Amino acid sequence: MNLNLVRPLAFIDLETTGTDVVNDRIVQIAVLKVLPDGTEIPTGRKINPTIPIPIEVSRIHGIYNEDVKNELTFPQIAQKLADFIGDSDFAGYNSNRFDIPLLVSEFSRAGIDFQLEGRNFIDVQTIFHKMEPRNLQAAYKFYCGKKLVGAHDAINDTRATYEVFKAQLQRYENIAYEDKDGNLSYPIKNDLETLAAFTPINMLDPSGKVVYDEQGREIFNFGKYRGKTLIEAFQEEPSYYEWMMKKNFSVFTKKVIQRVWKSINKDNK
């Protein structure tokens, strides 16, 4: 079908150094500009973000520091990109919460006052989530074929979750799962260890502020020290530990940083 457009619609997608729309940077951008007559004009390129790409992020999108070190920076391509987008409306997947705010931040750092007023913004993810709710009631109807009565009552919800779980085991047994690297597996089995591996939790810090890197070292997963080990950060700025202990971080996060902090001080004695 042809879209009913009065001006171009730019579908945008970004790969980035992280999920902080203020401090993270673009490492790849793609724009598909659809004209009112249906003509499609694609553009895109990798970008040198000028800051390190954390290894755990690279594993997701497959773009590593080595891949972008010789690419142009965003300020070098900003004006050409702004001209290409022109007065287009925007569309994307989770674009209203992430891609658009980050793109505008990059334009701002490049000295371009990119105006959002007067444009339409279509978030395909929002349409998906609103039309196909991903809550317990929707799961119960999808897997069990009936309406959940008494939703949001803890007792009813736990019973419904149990029934959904059993239905999932029946539905997905012997169904292949393909991961981001194209590897196939059959993870849905009536075996808790196998299922737990398929739905992992960060046992180090469930809040996700601290994670392990590929060497098994504790690294920050947020803020100005994202991608750095806790030891490196605390040695560089000892006051950062006190700042974190005074802020409203989870008990899990504080437990990890306390342990690392004590190990540093023990080694320095």
C-alpha cells in the first residue's frame, strides 16, 4: 500500500554507544526517506562517536571501536544529514523515546538548531504495544485462551502466571529460537536450569548499574565511567565512591561498590 503523505516521511534508526540520550553518541545512522509519490531514498553510514563503545554494547549491534575509528564524526556529516531530512516527518521503532532525542542532542552538539516543531512523529513500537499489549492479561488470553478475571490481585496473578508458564512449555517445546548471531537452539524445555539460562538475571547487580565484562571484571554500565572497571574509576576519582553511597542507588549496587572499594583499600594498606 502507498502511504498517504503530504510531505516526506523519514524512517530513522540509530546504533549508539549506549542508551543515555544526553551523553551517548551515534555509531551508525540509517534514514529511509519516503516521498509522497512513494519513492524511497535510503541513506546511512557509520560514524566515529569520539568516545569509546562499551564492549557489551558492541556485542549487541556488532560495531566495535576499530570499525569506526576512521569514520567521519557527527559534526562532519550533520549539515548534510539535516539537509537530507529537510522538513520530513519522522517514524521509527522506539524513536520517540530514544532515536529522536539522541539525534537532536547530536545536532545540538554540532551547532545545528534542528527544529521539531510542525513535524509528525510516528513510533511503530508504541502502535505495537498499544494494539498488542504485553501484560499478564494479554499473555493469559493469548496462551490460555480465556480472560483473566480479577487481574492485579496478587493471588489471581500468580495463578495466572503459573498457567501461562505451563502453556508456554507446551507451545514452544521443540520450537527453534534464533539469537542475534543466527544461532539456533531449543531453549524451551521442562527443565528449570535450561529456562533460567534463557531468561537470565544480572546476579551481580539486578539493577544493571554494574555488570561483568568479558574478563569477569566489575564495570560501570551507566554514567561518565560507563565501560570502565570500578577499580579504574575509584582510583581515578576516589570521591566517586562517596558520591554513589550518598545517592539513591539500589542496595545491590552499593553492595558491589562497597566490596570493590574495600578490596582497593586493603591492597593499599
